[in-house]
Amino acid sequence: MTLEGEPKFFPRMEGQQAEVMPGSSLAVTALITEIVRERFRPNNELAWVWDENPTPEATEENTTDEPRKVLIEPSFAENSETRNYRPAIFIDKQDTIASKVAIGNFAGQQLKSGLRAFYSIATIPIDISVVSDRNGESAILADIVWFYLLAGREQIQQTFGMQDMSNPMLGRTTPQDVDKRTWSTHITFTISLGLRWSTLPISPILHDIVMRYRASGETDPDVFLLKQFIP
């Protein structure tokens, strides 16, 4: 059977890969990454700034006049040089759970076509790790991100069609487990999305093609199929 699974009310990010379905956990990770980047764009009067080039400038003084660059990436970025950059904010997802709101997620069926509709609520835990070589910097950056998400929670939820977005929780700043020379502060929250999809049995479609082929009087199936696409 064929599967149609793209919710029409989830907007796509510019440049998002076609293989990544809107509303999937990967799409949500990319969305949160862009939201956090927005807070650190130039002219926001912060002592940190994000742009596409993470290379530090020689004039960086960590002030609003000469802000220090901060890296903001999904945690699965594979570039080792990028991952070693400090300060950095990494956005990750935890285990995604799709709960059943009905038996088999079944929502309804169109008897004429055989189209079957399904519905589920996906819960996606998000973990944001703020990493720095300085304890205070990690704590301050995390506090900025935490309050930004808390204050914008309602707008984010409504704009991107989320079922729910929990209040973010700000953790304590601790030494990084993998590197005792760096400090990490975590921000955690969950996002819930309603997912809809439909399936259409392929047997009626094949039967319909065979019936149209027989009714056409065409003896060559290849010629018949070509006529379906070439007027």
C-alpha cells in the first residue's frame, strides 16, 4: 500500500531536506536550532553573537560593542572542528514516543476509495546543552536561552502547529563529563505534535488500471500506459 504522511499544517524551514517530514523529530530539532540562533543574531545587544562563520574575530572582547561569537548547531553535527568550538550551544532530541489516542491509531475510513486515516500524538523531548570553557559564561548563555524559550513558548507553539510545548527547565552548571576543562548547562523541555497520515490499498488501483486497459481495446500494454502520460 502507499503511504501519505506529510501534515499540511506544519511549515517547512527554508532549505529543509525533502526527506525530512515536517513534524518529525529531526525537523523539530532544526526548528529549535533556528529559534535559538534568532536570539543571538547581530543587533540584539548581547555580548554574544551568532553568524554562519564561527571563526572568532581578533577584536572580540565579549561586550555588546565587540560581541564574542557563539556556535549554535544540532548536536549531531559531524564536523570535529565545529564541535570543539567554545562557547557552543547544541540542540539534541531524546527518544521520540508516538502515543496511541485510538486503537491502532485509526481515525476513520472512506468506504468508496478504501482510504484509511490515522492519528497519533508524538512527544519529543528536547535537550539544549550550553558548553563553555568558563563556568559563568555557560550559566549566563543558558539563562538567556532558557528565558527566551519560556517567554516565547506560546508564540512558538501556535506558529508551528504544536499540540503542546512544556515550560523549559534550566539545569545547574556542571563540569562536562567528557572534558573536565569545559562546563555545561542543560535546558530541557518536551514538544507534542499531532501527526496525521493516510493509507490507500493499492489493489483497487491496480484493478482499476487493468479494467481501463481492457476497455481501451489496446493490445499492447506498453502503448496503453504511454497514452496515460502522453496526450
